[in-house]
Amino acid sequence: MTAPRVSGAFPGRHLLPAGIVLLGVGTGLWLLFRSPAVAPAGGGGFIAASATQPVARVGSSSPPGQPDTSPATLGEWIASIDTDAIPETLEEMLTIADGNLRTEARAALLRDWVRRDPHGALRWFAVRGGADRLHEQARDIFAEQLAAGSPADAFAWMERNLPPAARQEIAGAFYRAWAGNSPASAAGQLQAMISAAPGGDQTARLDLLGQVVARWAGSDIRTAVAWTTALNDGLVKMRALEQIAYRWTEVDPVSASMHVSSTNNPSLLATVAGKWAETDPQAAARWVGGLPDGHAKGRALDALLSGWAQSAPAAAADYSRHLAAPELRHRAILTVMSTWSEQAPAEAAAWAALLPPGPSRSAALALGAGPASSPEG
């Protein structure tokens, strides 16, 4: 049976013909056309074109008896579209009900566009703006494709030619994609830009550096550590350390703790102490105990005891009560009790009742919901 023609299918203009529905993805990606000629009552029929079924049989715009030159697959159709017609085509595709297969069809067109005309695609992205599904999809696909080519050149062009808002929006996706391919290059580029031009976009670039190093740490922590520890720029090094500290402690807590000790950074010390407490709280406690007194040590102690109390609250509590400094001991006891009393309030209260009379005992009993049987001393 010869399929009826679909009026307007792939005419001289490259926009979607009226009634097109995109419904398939894969090696035989299908273009399905709603055809009034075969539509049953109350519904639409569908005629297909794919790599194995030439479009000439199902909707050619060629005159009868003439060789058919219409595209047979989605890939061929995309390749036939002039780049200056792509923006209008994309907008028309938005009128089709969204779904996984329609999203894939838009993605194929966006990928082809940014490969053929990256500057035009990026300028369209910047001018169009918006926050709809097409804008978000274009941002991620453009970033992925540019990062896979010559990312340094691509970002240099964006720095020169895109307005700040568009540049900042695409930069996050771009550097995440670049980090997936070559994290050392992506981090090095950002580090060089931050060091060469302090101020201005420095905060945004530091945020991007953090994202890149975090991804790097997830895939190759040892190389990420080597790069970070070799840095001389204090600001860049600190941001990188913040991103690798957790994963570094997971694989080598001794090295991580030795390195971050010299920073006296409360956040870094707390990250290492809390993570180390999950696997070896006694070793973590010895390290925290050797830190110089002050705010940073207090933060590390809080993180240590919060983590320790999750798995062994009685041991964490006994460690706390033997701390020499009164203020640190009081703080430590309350940190443990706040966790223990949620897990096992009766046990926590029983332990608190054994403390000597004083403010720590009263506060611990209050947290454990136990009776304060002894007066304050």
C-alpha cells in the first residue's frame, strides 16, 4: 500500500511542517507525521519516515514522478537546515508537547548547531535569555560541546563577546563539562585567571574553581591533592582544599589532617575531624587534642564528637568529661549529649547523672530529660 502524501512535509522552508510529531530516538530515529489523509474519526493517523523507510513514500514534497530529495532521517533533516533558520525552528519545536523523545530531537539540533556555528549559537543564547526548557537545554548542550573541543579558546571567546550575565550562566555548565574531560586543564585555566585579575569576577571564578576541584576529587583524589598542595596562591589553595578535604580524609586521613593543621581554618579542621571520626575516632581525637586552643579547635572538636556520638556515644562522652580545659569540657559534653539524648535519652540521662555537680551536669541532664538529683556546686 502506498502511503498518502503529507502536504508541506519538508518544503523549501526548513521549519517543522504543520502536524509533525517527533517520536523516536536511536539508530532508526523516526519522524512521524500526522496526516489528515489517514486520520480516523476523532484522532490522527501517523505516517513514518526512517533510515529504512524513505520519506518519499510517506510525505515527500517532490512532484509525482520526480526523484525525491527530501531528508529521510532526523539527522539528514537537521543537516539540511541553514544555521540562520535554526532559531525559528527551535522555537517552533517548543510548540510540540514535551517529552523524552521531543527533548532528544531538540538536543540533536542544538548539538549540530553549536558544532557548525558556535559563535552564532552562543550569541543567540545570550540574546534570547529566558528560563524555559529550551534555554536550559541549550546552555547544557552548548557547554558540553564546547568543552569537548578547544575549551580554552571557547571560553576566551565567551569572555570577550558574551555579556556578563550570559557568560556567567554558561560558565558553570561549561567548566563542569570541561572538568569531566580534563580537570587539571580546567582548574589550571581558572587558577591563572584568578591570579592574573584579582577582583572583578574573582568570586564567581573561585566558585567555579570549587566546582571543578570537587568533581576532580570525586574521580581522582590523589592527583587533585597533588595539584592543590602545590599551589602558591593562598586564596585559590584554600578554596581547593575546602573541596577536597572530605574525600582526602576518606582515603588518607593522616595526610589530610597534617596538611590542614597548618591552615588553622575552622571549616577545614571540622571537615577532617568529622569525617575521620566515622572510621577512627580515637585517632581523630588525638589529632584534635594536639591542635592549638582557639575557635578553630572548638569547631574541630564539635565535628569530632558529633560524628563519634553517632556510633559510640558512651565513648565520646567519656572522652569529653576528661578534657582538661573547663570551657572546652563543658562544650564537648553538651555536644555529645545533644546527639545521644536523641538516640537513647534514658542512657544519656543515666550517664549525665554520674557527672559531678555543676553547670555541665545540669545542662546535660536537661538535654537528657533526666532529674537533677544533686545541687549545683
